Amino acid sequence: MKRGRHDLFFGVSISVLVLLYLMSSTDLIIHEKKVEIYPVSVIVEDTSDEDHEKLRKGMDRAAEEFHVDLSFITLYERNDQEQQISLIAREISDGAEAVILSPARPSDAIARLDGMVLNSPLIILGERFPLNQAAVGISIDYMEVGKMLGDAVRENPSDIPVYLLTEGLDCGYAQEISDGIWQALEGSDYQIRYHILQAEDDCRKLIEELVYPHPQRAVLVALDEKSLEKAAGILAESNVYSQQTQGLYGIGGTNRVLNYLDQGIIKGLVVHNWFDEGYLSVEKAVKAIQEGGGEREQITMEAYYITREDLRDPRYEKMLYPID
């Protein structure tokens, strides 16, 4: 009798162990909900991701939270709009369920995308795009950025010429920033001159001409981040250069640019929250995928004009130096 109870107990124990094994190692008993992974491609206008560190941190954080397989794609040649359009088509063909685009030449991009049939939603980083082309646009107001820079220029005497430095007015949002500067300086006596940085040494030639052979003071305003970095890097080489320049202003937020601001080489800077922009772009991409495009919207982020003293201000410190 005792042996019968022992055999029964042994048999029940074995059955329980088998059941527990099945429950823990298979989905025969409990069907686990599969996590859907969303493939999203990011296409920027640059040849490396070095200057997009803050943007990427925000994107990576959102990718982790929303289960996104993120591909970050750079160009062979900076500001090559033709290649960007080809990459959009390629990435969608290869399975990207959404594309996040930082357009190299927005006007060209709008013209090229007009009439194209995209089978995946497009999220635009930058100025507003026609909403029939983009599911979501995330942008700062570049006209307002120009007004901020123009107001900063007004701190300088009006008899000092103002040079607007840019890779090209059709690159990025240089034209909108330029328009804002002109509007801010309307009715003043400032002489505004454009200096297009086509060749590698164009910026250096301008700054050297301000020093030799007849020194003259000038205000420099960079309409894009690359031009700002070039000008600041040259001014940092020599006290003669930096002392001759009345002030250098611009837009951007790479660590190099922030260091130049901290050193006093850059006098004023317009920034925004790149981490939040990156996070929001991925979040909106997932929402657009889930909703099959969903409701189209334009999001305008806030921009801030800062000086050297603001770098240690808690209001800006977390935004400028985000932690992973």
C-alpha cells in the first residue's frame, strides 16, 4: 500500500516537472506575445554621423523604447540631394517601413519627391514640407533663427560690414536664415555681404583679407554649422584673426562649436534640443507605421539664442550635453 502511494506521488511529481518545463521552455501552454520590430532608416545630408551625436542619442533612446531597428545612413558627398533621393527609394525597397530624412537641399528635395509614390511614410527633419510628401515634419523656425542672429548683430556698430558665410543659399535652410537676418536689420545702415564657401580655403581667404594688408573689422555670421566650424577653427589659430573679427555668430551645437563658444571665439549661437528632435522623429515614425501614415502634422521646436555665459545655465546644460 505504501509502495503504491509512493509510486503515485513519484508519478505526479514527474508530471508536474514536465509541465513546468513545458511552460518555461515552450509556448505550448503560454503563448508569449511577439514583439514587433519596426525597421526605420535615417538619411542625413552629411558624410559622417559625427556631427549628429545629440540627434542620434535621442533616436537610439526612442529606438530602444519603441522596438525599432534603426539604420543611420550618410552620403558619399555632403549635400548630395540626388543621392539622398536614391537612398530613400533603396531603403524602402529593402524593407524600411519608414524613412527619416534631413534634406540636403530642401527645394530640390521637394521638386524631386513631387509625384514619387512612397510606400513607407516619410519623416522630415527641418523646414516644413508639403504634407502630401511627408507624414510628419519636425522643424525649428529658421526665419526666427535669422531674426535672433540679426538682433545679435545689432549689438555691433552699423559701420562694420556683416559677412554671411554659407556653403550655399540652397543648402539646408541658409536662405530662410538669411531672410530673417535681413528682416531684423531692415532700416539699419549695416552693409550685408554674402561669402559662399565653395572651395576649402574660401573662408581662410576672407579672414586673411580682413587682416592683411589693410586691417578692417567685420562681423561674421554663419548660416550653417559647417561654415561656423570652419570660421571658428581659423579664428582659433591666431589672436590676430580673432581680435580683428568684431564677432562670430551662427547656428549649431556640436561639441566643437560649443567649445569655441566657451573659448569666446564664437560670440553668440542659436541652438535647439537635438536629443528631443531625434527621439520625436523615431516616435512619430513608429506611429505613422502603425497607423498606415496617420494624421499628418508639422511640429515646430523652440530655438534659443545663447552666449558663453549660458553654457553653465541648468536650463541649457542638459539640452546641450545630453546623457545616454
